[in-house]
Amino acid sequence: MCNAYPSADDGVHSNRRRWGGTSMRAHRSLILFWLVLATLVAACAGPSPSGPGAPDGGDSVGRTEPTRMTVAIRGDPKSLSAKLNSAAGAGGTPGAAEIEEMVNAGLGIRLDTGVIHPQLAENIPTVENGLWKVFPDGRMETTWKVREGVRWHDGTQFTTDDLLFTAMVERDADLPIFRDVSHDSIESLDAPDPRTIVVTWSRPFVEADTLFTSTRGLPMPRHLLEQTYLEDKENFTNHPFWASEMVGTGAYKLQDYVLGSHLVLQANDRYVLGRPKIDQVEVRFIPDPSTIGANILAGEVDTTLGGRLSIEWGIQIRDQWSAGRMEITPPTAMISAYPQFMNPSPPVIGSQQFRQALLYAVDRQQIIDSLTGGLAPIGNSIIPEDDADYRDIERSVVRYPFDPARASQMIQSLGYNRGTDTMFRDSSNQPLSVEMRTQSTDDAQMKTMLAIADFWQQAGVAVEQLPVPQQRAQDREYRATRPAFELVRQPGRTRNLIRFYGPNTPLPDNNFTGENRTRHVNPEFDALIDRFYSTIPRQERMPTLAQIVQYMTDQVLILPMYWDPTPTMVSNRLANISDFGEVWDVHLWEVR
């Protein structure tokens, strides 16, 4: 067994290792365009990359050729790590997380519904099964047992040494991109044997069962990364492991990776949950939705992953695609306008009353009807109405129905007056104008920005619309230090409260890697988030969640527009897909 990682209170022998610390209107236009484009794609597309010979585990039963699935994502990932892709663009790269989950595995895998399935671990810790213990003094203990026979794609045995190494990296202040809030509550990690890890928590943490999952951070192979970590930490995130040389424990292993083009995955014969039924997966990086649509209609793409595709787009493709269908994934992300709280320009953006007025000024239902055919739920809070917690916090949600007269009155009471052009001006006769940015490659966000700007300008507030090109979207500082608003699509529900946590604010000190894109900081609000995460019994933490929601909606920390339902296009060739848009059971998918 490997030696223990050094810590101040180590002193354990070699067979007991320890790491210590504290811590989304349908229409049928453009059909001719789509058909012509699809015909061109079918005629001009080169042959698919040739598949390899039979996998090491033997030929698939009844087949002489490898089965193959082709996936399209809108993203162009520079890394196979979702965290590093998020860092590169100050926002997630569409499809990056799904690719990572196909290649690497966690102790468990969390679905969008919140359910956690065991993956590398035999069981997920719960109070009921005795693997999650809560002590009278507030401390906790969680225990995981790794399944027998887990191996990295290169054949190396997966052990709890890898988990201890992962924890060390995730706790390292020099590598903030990997940092996770869970480690603030961890006292120590012990590995009494190669398959068992025991985590002692200094205080309650409600999501302790998500440790070493994609929610918090997937395991890292110590044998491939430790030397670089110890000897060349500055280049740790530049290690080829994170892209062309990634080795995981997931259902698929990386076979080929061509930046800006595609990657090819090969079934992992040793996958601990069983060898995937589809031999190869090709993932094509296609940023343009029109090109994705043409490839689908030409039979070149079987399914889509990663979202960032509008319902309007999906309906156009569905109505022309007899070989497949559109599945609407329940929305997990909300399109919202995020105000700047640090040195905003104009300063009035810092006014709660002004932000409330701007929300009253927008007819969000009209936007929903126009852009999604009425399929998207209106956004009122970070907790959607289909969430199990919604009933407990519903009365705490401060709502802003469309009321342009009220919006006008509220802005006027801030000292602004309408000029002859109907636009508001301040006491110096300067026009009231705000900037709004959004990614130029996101059709839904661009159209939503246009609609919001139209409503605000009707209300007397000028809007400078700034589409952010893909190249500039990679600049974390540029996006974090915007003067006013950025329209983005961000996940909701309680597990994403951390995106509003003060210590998670993108600042120069952390190279602008934090997820708190509003840059709102309030110690009292942070204390509420701390209390929520540290209260284990559900009914005891609901009052705290209600306070959080009341504060966020009253103060208008974000200007929520609508929950964004995602269309997932699925070829009739594919079978056994349980949750469209998710890949937790990709090893069970089949090709007819």
C-alpha cells in the first residue's frame, strides 16, 4: 500500500492512510432551408472515423461490426474536465460535463432530480444504512466502500489513495478552480484499507453524500498526477491528462480527441457496472445549431447532449425528422439577468428599488410564449415549482408581475424624470442607460436579451446590448467585471445556492474563478447559506431556505426570466435511454 499523505497529526502506519484538515412559438418556417442544408451535409460529409476492431472483451453478440453512436454538443471543450472548462469561459461549456461523466466516474452520480445512484461505491451513505452518522456534538462521519475490481482505464487499480489525493488537490488554496465548499466542513479522511474511506466532518454538511461525485469533484488518479502536483503545481491544470490523455474509471475510455472537431470514446470492458452495450461513441463539437440540425436530418447525428438548444429550434427539427423525435428535458437551469454588485455602472444598479422596477417592467410570460411556445415555466426564484422543497418556501417568494406603470413610478421616485423622448434622465440631464451582455452563440439568450431590452426601453431605460463573442467569453475577468447586467443560463435548486455565496466571488485574488457572478457579498446572507448546508433534518432547514429565498427575491439578487426546458433530439436507432439529456446510465443504452 502507498504511504500516508503527510499531515500535522499523521502518525498512522502504512496500511492506514489519513489526510487531515479543517476546515429553456413553435413554427414551421425555414423547412426548405433545413432540407437543403441536410442534403448538402449528407452529400458532402466525409466518412465517419473508422471504428477499431472488436473490443478486447470479444465481439458484441450477433454483430460483426462495432455498434456506434454519434452525439452532437454545442460546446467546443478545451478540456475533458468540466471544472477546467468552466474556468476557461467563466461559465459551463455545453456538453463538457456529460463527456466527463462518460469517461470518469464518481463514488456516486447525482441526477438532476437530486437522486444519487451508487457508481464506484457499493452504497451511498445514509442515516438509515448506518454509513452516515450524526453525533450529539454536531460532528458527522460518512463511510464509503469502493466496489471490488474498480480499475482506471490504464489498468491500474483504483484505491482510496486516489480519493485522498483528490481531497488534497481540492483543498489546495493554490488551485482554487478545484476548490469545493464541502472541505470547509471536513476534519479528516481516513483510509483503513484500499476500498474503504471514512470522512470525519467537523460540523454538519447536508450534501456530505455527494463527496467524490461530479457535483463536488470526480476522483483523480494519483499515479498519473501526483508527481506534477508535487513538483510543478503551477502547470497542474495544463497537464495533458485533462484533455488528450485523460484516464478515468467511467463507462467509456478516450480513444481520440481532436480539439475543435470531435472525440471518439471506446467502451470500457472493465467498467464496474458492466461493459457498455454501444461499442463506440463519437462526440462532435458543433457550436452552430443550424449545423447540428442539418446533421440530424441527414442521419449523421443520433442525439444531442449538453443543452443550449432552444425549444423553437427543436420544434423545427422535430417537424422534419421522421427518423427520430424531440424529448423535452425538465428544466434545471434558468435564464436570468445577473446584475453587477461591485462598483456597478450606473451606480443605481446597486439600488434594490431600481432592480425591482426593472423586473416589473418585463412581460416575462410574453417572452415565454414567443420563444418557447409557452412551454417554459416563469422564473420566480431559484427553487422551481416542481421541486420538492417549493411548497415549503412558496410564501417567501417575492413576485414581480408585469406592471409597467409601477416600474415607471419606482424609477421616477429615484430622482429620474422622463424627457421629451420618453426616456429617463437624471438631474444632470444624462440618460439612464444600462449595458446588458450575453453570449453571441446562444440563440435563446440573444433573443431573450433583445426582448428584455425592448421592455426596458419602453419603460424609459436605455439598453446597450452587447453580444459577447466566443473568444471573449473565455475571459474570466472581462465577464466578472462587467459594468451592469449579464444574461446567462444557470442551474437552480438548493444544490446551487453556493453560486451566491460570498467566499465564492470571482476576484483578482482567485484569478476570477468563483461562481458568484453577481459578486454580491453579505455576511448575514452567507450565514444563512452556511446554516442551510449544516442543518441535516429536512424540516429543520426549510425555514432557513425560506429566509434565503425571501432575501434573494426581495433584494433581486438576480432578475429571473424563465426556466429553460431543453430539447434533446433522439434517433429511433437508440433504445434504453432512461433520462434524456443525462448519461448516468449510458452503459445501458443500445443501438437497434
